[in-house]
Amino acid sequence: MDNFMSSGRFKFPVKGITTAIIIGVVSIGCASSGNYDALVKENETLKSDLKLAQNRAADTEQGRKQTKKELNLTSDALAMTAVKARSQEEAYNKLVNGLSKELVAKQITISQMKTGVNVNLTEGVLFSSGSANVSDAGRAVLEKVSAELADMPFQTIVAGHSDNAPIGGKLAEKFPTNWDLASARATEVVRILEKSGLPGARLVAVSFGENQPIASNDSPEGRKQNRRIEIRLRPVETPE
């Protein structure tokens, strides 16, 4: 018997048909495998895109939180600056009103600075020439300053200044340099302020000697201005 199948007018060999069917199935299998690999690759790409999107979203949220934190800090800093400014203005006004007589007599000057308030006292109102002992008139002025500042939250820095004239004679045995004289004067003023009621923890005595002149040392008048005590009032940082 011939291995042929007939269909209408044509005859086909049975072996040929079987081979064709097998090839077709294999081809379909290869096509299916290719589609699956493409789907797997596309799925991995989508996962990667999703991860990137999530990371970007997290970064954006973190950035938003950081920006909010920075804005809050800036707002707090502005509020603190406003409080300090009001405090400094109050201190300035109290000193100007309380020491109006000394201001008129040009014994002192009061300046409102960025960092606080400065009270400048000339040598003549506090000390005799070459002495670190505060005069009775100077003590009265310092007691008035202390009374005005008693309830104000300021650190009080007392800075001693001198001219550039060398110290000589017997005075040099006690104060070898202008550093020593300016330091002794600043320390004496601090003692009086503390006895008058200012907290010792807020008092600081420093000496600048001849190194921060406010006038020329080439004239007697300039040297007189440079021999001075500065009381620098700085707001005390309040711990959180």
C-alpha cells in the first residue's frame, strides 16, 4: 500500500505531512519563547522605571521636609533677632534716660551697635592720670549704669583702653606696660559693677591696651580720647 493520502485531485506522502507538522510546532514554540523573553525584559524595565520613580518621589519628599525645616529655622532666627533688637533698644533707651546728665556733660557716650550697646567712659570721669582707682564721681556713674542694667539680660564686657605713650618713672613699677594699666582699670570697674548688683557670671574684664584707638595719638586731645573704658553690652544666649 502506498504511503499516500489523497485530497481531491492531489496525493500527499504521509511522511512529508508529518515532518511539516513537526516543523510548524517547533516554529510556534520558538516564537512563543521569543515573546516570553521580550515580556520578561519589558517587565524588568518597568520594575526599574518604577524603582526610579519611587526614589525620585522619596527624594522629593525628603527635599520638601528639609526645605520646611530650613524655613522653620530661618523663622526662628528672625524671631530671635527681633527679640534681641527690642532688648537692645530698651537697654539703649534706659541708659540714655538714666545717664542724661553725664551725656550732656560729655562724660560718656552711648552707642547702639549691631551686636549690642556700647557705653564709653572717658578716663577723666573714672580715674586720675596713671591710676587704676576709680574716683568717687566715677563710682557714682558706674552705680547708675549698674542700676539701669540690673534687670536686663546682657553680658557685660568691660574693656580697658590706653594711649600709646610709654609708662615711665615709678608708675612703671606698678604698671610696666599700657596693657597692665588698662587691665587693672577694667578689673576695678568690674568689681564695682558686681558690688552694685550685676551678676558676676555675666561680667568680663579685658584689656586692649593701646591697640584699639578711636583717635590719633599724635595730639593730647586724641590721646585723651583713647584712654577710656568701654562697657559693651551683649545679649545673653538663652539655652533651648
